[in-house]
Amino acid sequence: MTDKNSPRIAIAGGGLMGRLLAWRLAQRDCNITLFEARDFTTPSGACWAAAGMISPLSELVHSQREVYGLGVRSLELWPDWARQLETESGKAVEFRRAGSVLVAHGRDRSELEHIQRELAGKLNGDESAQVRPLDRGQLQQLEPALENFEQGLYLESEGDIDNRRLLPVLLNILRQQGVHLRERTPVECTPGCVEHGEGKLRFDCVIDCRGLGAKGQVEGLRGVRGEVLVVETREVQLQRPVRLLHPRYQLYAVPRSGGQTVIGATEIESEDMSPISVRSLMELSSALYSLHPAFAEARVVETRVNCRPATMDNLPHVHGEPRLVRVNGLYRHGYLLAPALVERVEKLVMQQCLQVA
Amino acid sequence: MTDLLKLYGTTFDSRLLIGTALYPSPAIMRESVEASGAQIITLSLRRQSPEQQQGKMLWDYIRESGCQLLPNTAGCKTPREVIALAEMSREIFLTDWLKLEVIGDDYNLQPDPYGLVEAARELVRRGFKVLPYCTDDLVVCRKLLDVGCEVLMPWGAPIGTGRGLLNRYNLQTLRERLPDTPLIIDAGIGAPSQAAEAMEMGYDAVLLNTAIARAQEPVNMARAFRLAVEAGRTAYSAGLMLKRQTASPSTPTLDMPFWQQADTATQE
């Protein structure tokens, strides 16, 4: 519980970053107000549409080394954080550390080789990163459903978390912690001050993690459209996130409880938030069908569309000035980067609060 | 510099055209464009809801490079789609330059020669400067010229394969039979040596994307391609020596009769 000497901190943006920061800072006896432009139960940001993968190696193929470093740190933090969240809430967040499997169809088999080479080059002899080639038998053992594939790669260290469980759990905990929750309150952030429709509020420190809501405040911030499909079937079940390699698409299927599978994601340079296109639906569903034909009878239970907040270098940005910290640009790597960035922001904020005091 | 590339009445110093997709980030894309020295860059807008201009942020960023923009019609499969998209991109990018793509096969993105000729005819009528991405078939190329294209862009190999010049014979034929048409090798180039090879054959320019964008260090790879294209072009202009069957010493070999020396010299 906070007293009147606790630092007063405003967090703008109730997505993944906002919630994790509120939770961590409330543990440090800070007096937190969390602002959200929409509502907390169905967040409007990328965090709700995502599949919740925490896969630094798979992502390294098409991203930069910095993302990998932060991702590895996040992977170290997630198990502990997930345990804490489950203890505090009494509910499961389904953090899973079962690795991920990469497969390619016969004619795209060279993609597996390409990825191995690419990773070897980018990792530059980093032994801790484990990339294990799988033959047919080994693949069958790990993923019995992938009987159409002759070989694959196993990235043992990777994990994922069920974001549709995690976000509500975080919300409940914030309520228990006594965090002031202000939804349907769009705000503008300036040092030490949050401005909303009815006026200005003063804080010791303001953290702006509004994602695309901060457009205009973060240089070069743009949205990158992503589309996701969710299906349900009892006939076929994957054991862990599976990525299907293709020369032009990066598609994945992530199993969730209740026989659901999340398939994503398109990546289109557009800020269009309209429903999923027929073409994307076909790409995603044919990718799924090609993993196992029994998916043809799965039921489409949901389609998700959102835009990922990214800056022109596609890297996350943490910017601190007196009484104001901005964090943005998590792009397609929200769950991969969040804990590592939360750590950084926490440090910045605590330093600032000490200076203020 | 006197050796300029001339396309639709505009001249360029650089003979390397590059695409703007598939880079790790827009920032790396722009650095790569700079390093490549390219003055013409392609970009696509088919899937980006051009009607609502939702990709504007990135388009503006690309525009800031100052290059001639060459919007493409990637993803279109019929002339009707192509024409609608072409009109939209002319409006958005304020240019009548167009890289015409009509895809006939989804898997290897092979151009549809029939759709290509039909679309080109209409686009030329509407005042577009059409640069068609085509196969290396002489007859298709001729038909494209007949309907008013002034530049042709035959493939080296299917898009994204990096297999280089798969059919040298056809490409050589195109060069010889269409000596006055600017010819640009578009697609399939995987290595700088392949780009140099195309330039040595007398091709006017090379267009590529994947080989740079997907390299481990795109900016350095862009520089490598710039050098290769310059080397190939300079070599072509300087006149390549003919290949010989055997090594021919530049001084006469004393122990070999002169008629045999003459023999080896004429063998190709």
C-alpha cells in the first residue's frame, strides 16, 4: 500500500507495457494511475491481437541483433514473472517453454538451410543459442501432427505465453494492488503532466507507452498491419509454436488451450484497421491446412486485425527526460521485448523519482 | 560522365535499380538505397489499401530518398486490376512511370505474357511510361515494343530465387535482336557476379531487391552490387576479349610450329 510520500506516477497506455510497468512499480510502493484511451477488458492495441510468442531466435532471422539480446533477457525474466502473476492471481497465464519447431515443405526445403546459415552468421559463434536439426523421426516425436514433413529445426530455448489469459490476470492484480484505473480517457503526455479532456493532472513522473496513440510524439512512428486467424478443432493438436517457412511469408501456428490454434501473421506496410482481407485469410488458412489436412475441418472462431507500432528502424525506443519516459516501437515483438524493456524503464523511473525527492 | 542510362527521355548515372521491400527496417532500406547509388527505386502498394492512403508514412519516407519512383503492380493477375492500381499509384506518387507486373503463376511469380501485352497496350494509351517485367521470350518482347513500351525488363530467373541468368542464350538473343531498346535484367539476380555478367552481356541495367534486402548486411551488399554493375558496364564498354580454348601465351612459343599456333588462336 502507498502512503502520501510515495512517488505519484502516471502511465499512459493500458497495453502490455503499461500493465507490466504498473504491476512492477506498484510493487515498489509507487502510487500509480493507469490511463487507457479505450477500455481495459478488450484492449485495442497490438497486445490483444498478438499470438504471444517469445522467440528471440526465430525472430533474429528477419530482425536485428539488438532485438535478440533483449529477447534473451526477457526469456530469462518471463518464467519468474509468470509464476508470480499466477500466485498473486490464482489463475494460469500458460507460460510455456517448449521451444519452437520450424518446418518447410519439400520445394521450400532450402529455407531451412538458409535459416541455419543466417542464424549462424548473425549469432557469430554464440554457443548458448541452440538450433537443432530434426530428421523425420525426431520431428514426429516432438510434433506428431507434422507427419507431412521430412525434416525441421528445433529451437529449444523459445517460449510463448497465452496473452488472452495474461492481460486479464494483470488487470485483476492491478485492481488488487490499488492502481487507479482510468479507462476511456485519451491523454497527452508532457513532463510531469498528463492532459485529458477535463484538464491537467500533475505527477512526479509520466510514462508514455501508448503505442500508435503516441503518433506525433515519437519520430517516424508508423503502424504495420497484421492479420491473425484463430481456429478450433479436436482433431489435431500441435504441442508448441510451429513456424512454416516460405520464401515470401513468415507464418506461424500457436496452439492454445481448448483446442484452439492461432495462425499469424501478415505484415503489411499500412495503417489500415479494416477487417482481414480474403487474400490474407487464404494465405493463413492454406498455411494451416498444409501443416495438417485435418485443419480443414477446424472452425474459424475469430479473426484479428491490428497495427504494430514501429519506428523507421524497427527497433524499440526508450527515451527518458526529467519527469517523462517514453517507450514505443515494440513492433512485432511485444511479448519478446516487454520484460527487458520494463526493467530498463523501471530503472529510469526510480532514478527520476529519487532526483525529484 | 558520358555513359548515361536513358529511359523514356530521362538520363541516369546509375545502372542499378533496386526494390524497397523485405529489408529489416525502413531505415536500413534507405541506407541501402544510398549505398547502392540507385536513382530509380521500385515500390509496391497493392496490399496497402492505397485508396485510403494508409501506407503514407512509409511512402513519404521512401520519397525523401529523392529517387525516381517506379511503382509496381506486384500482386496483380489481370489487366483490369493492373490498370486500376496504376491509376491510383500515378495519383499518389505523381509519376507516370510504372513497373508493369502481371503474374501468371503464383508460386514462382512468373509473368503472364498475354495479360502483360494487353495491359501494356492500355497503359501506354493512358500515357504511362511502362517498364514491363517479362520473360526472356523474343516474341513477347517484340509485342511489348509493338504496343508502345520503350524499355523491357526480362527476368534472369524467377523473383527471389537468386539463380542468376538462367537462360543466357535467350538473353543474348534479346540483346542482339533488340540492339536499340534499353534492356534491364529484372529479378533472379542473387550475387554481384551475376549482375556484372548481365552488364558484360550489354544489358543496360539491372533491377533487384531480395539479394540486397535479405543479405546479412544489406548496406554492404548494396555497395557490392553498385561496384559489380559499374565493373560489368565498364568491361562491356571497354570491349571484352574473346574466350580461347587453350591458354595463349602473349609471346610466340618457340617450340610450336607457327601453323599450329594460328590454329589454337582461332579456336573458340
